[in-house]
Amino acid sequence: MRLGVNIDHVATLRNARGGIHPDPIKAAIISEEAGADLIVAHLREDRRHINEDDISNIIRNINIPLQLEVAPTNFMFNFAIKNNIKKVCIVPEKRKELTTEGGLDIKYNFNFLKENLPNLYRNNIEVSLFLDTDMENVNLCLELGVNAIEFHTGEIANTYGEDEKVLIRRLEKVIKYAMSQGISSRAGHGLNFDKAKKILNIKYLEELNIGHFIIGESIFCGLSEVVKKMKKIIG
Ligand code: PXP
């Protein structure tokens, strides 16, 4: 199981004072040294955390892949191509949301994706879509020729007891179906040590992308320790 560390919230803290500290590049370097398999960053339309300079500096300073999360827009796709990004995860984006609140509405974006994904593929960019756990979403990915999905785990993160078990079983079933169709599966959103433990045994789940908890917990324990512990749990 790969661990992607999302460093957006280091930039959120930096931007709160408008200065240069804490530096998300340093967070990326420490995460890599502590065993992260990839660094994840979301370039938002309102640039509330990561900005363009951060992206090029991260790429220059790490030896593991950067996964760039972007909204489905021409600007963001062109940015990924121009900056030689290798991995792109396409996410929904609303200006007023506090965080990415759900998966991409793939039906609504179908025509844009059909027309513009080939441009990413031509530039050797590995593409995944951030989606809700739904068989229909897997079928739509097949129609689009998308071969990687990151499933949004926000609902699992906020649910406990029997309902949580039901959601995890549904995720398991959809991932199994995706695998049978040649689509690889990742997961992320709202995960912490406990939630990661609960989903790590799902067969064919290849990667967890975690941001808010890792950065928040590192205030108490240090980023390196938290990444190492998460890596040990899921590894
Ligand atoms: N994966 C994707 C595609 C995301 O957009 C995010 C952030 O919303 C995450 C993972 C990480 O979520 P969190 O910060 O809640 O761990």
C-alpha cells in the first residue's frame, strides 16, 4: 500500500501570515525521508494554500512523484502539461467549500473529460479521478478510458459502528469490480490512523492519500514521526 502525503495544510498555515513559514517544500522533503511514496498537492483556483511556485519547487526538491490535484479546467490541464507533472488526480472544486466535499460529478463533466483527457495521456500523465463509491462511476471511467480511481472516503471518515462497516463493504465491492475491469483503486479524505487501519485490508486498494490528519497530528508528534507511523500501519 502506497502512502501519499498531502501537504496543502502546511501552505494554509504559511498563508495565514502571508510569509514563508512553515514551508511546504520542507514538509515534502521530510515526508519523503520518513517513507512517503508520493507527495500530493491541490492547486486550487483561489490559491488558498499551494501556489504555482510551490509546485515547481516541490518537483525540484523531491525524488518521489508529485500527484497534482486539479479541477477539470483547461487552465489546470495546461498547467500540468507545461510543468511536466507525471500524476494528476482530477477533483471537483467549489470556491466556498472548506475542503473537497465529495467526488467529481463525472456525468456532468463527461464531455469535457472525453475531449481533454487524451491531451493529458498524450503528455504521458497518469490520470486518476476522485470519485464517490459507486459502480456507475466505474462504468463511466471505462467509457472515458480512465484506469485509476481515488475513492472519496469522507463518508467512512465520519461514520461509526454498523453503518461504517456497511460503507467499507460497499467500497470493497466497488474496488473489486473496478479491478475486474482493469481499473486500479486508491482512497483518501478524512483518514486518520484508526480509519486507515479499517480500510487497509481491502483487497486491490493500492494507495491512501492523507493530508489534514497527518499535518494536524504533526503539531503534537512531528511530521516525520507521524508519516513513519502511518507508513508502518498501512505498509
Ligand atoms: N485525496 C484527494 C483527492 C483530496 O482532494 C484530498 C483533500 O481533500 C485528500 C485525498 C486528503 O484529504 P484529507 O486532507 O482529509 O486527508
